[in-house]
Amino acid sequence: MASGLTHGAREHKDVCFRPKVESFQSRPVSIPQALVRRILEGEQANDPSKETIMSYIDGFVIAVPNANREQFIEHARTLDVIFLEVGATRVVECWGDDVPDGKLTDFRRAVHATQDESVVFSWIEWPDKATRDAGMKKIMEDPRMPAPGDMPFDGKRMIFGGFKPVVSLPG
């Protein structure tokens, strides 16, 4: 396995690794001291004079019928290009793989997913909120946008929102 994650890790077909939380609690992790100091001091969140410019994120959760998986992927490939054309810097579409049922709430309940549906978690990164606002206006006016009834999922059950990052660590 990659990255030395052998204890408590699970390999997925897309070469993603999902380590169990317990494995990190008992393992030392090497993090640069300067980064730890910045995080602990809350540099970005508490001192506006030191705040760095961060992106703006639109997040989405939808339920897609399993029978529409390929149709959804094609739909996303078409629309995501439009988001990039109007200023988005990144678009990510994730098909639910390990989406547990919760005791009080969970992703499936949030979008009223049925047994024959999967949860899709997506986000769009923008350089800033102004670019996002202008881009979304252009998207709504774009003739390539499908009518709500032409989408491979029930848009009435979609949850979405815009988010201003408060912590951003280098990857």
C-alpha cells in the first residue's frame, strides 16, 4: 500500500486509501513545526492583517438513481466544463462509496435517497465569491444548461450552499 498506511487501511478500486481514525491516534505524524504553529495560533482566522486570500466553495449533495450513474457522469462532464469556462478553478464530483447510516442524520436522509439511489457529493472551487457570483449568473443564462426535468436526478432534493474557507492546509 502507498504512503505506509498498512494498519487499518482499506484499498479502493480507484487507488484511494481510507485509514481508520484509530490508526492515526496511535501513530506519530510528521507535520512541519511552522505549520503547526500557524494552525494553533489561528493565524488565518483570528488576525485579518495576516489573512490570506482563499477560494470560495459551492457544495452540493444529491441522490442519483443507480441506474442513471453513466448518465450522471456524462451530465457532469458537460456541465463542469461550463463552470470552468465561467471562472471556476476546480470541479469535483464524488459518487458515494462509504456513506454510513447515522443515528440522527446522515447524507442519505438529507437528500431522501432511496435504496436504489446513491449519494453524490460535489463541490466547485472559485477564486473568490465575486467570481462565483458572476459565474453563477452566467451559468443560469447559458443555453447549454439543461431544464430541471432533463437532469438525471431529482433537483428538488439537492442540498447546496456557498462556503468561505476558514482553514486551508497545503496538500
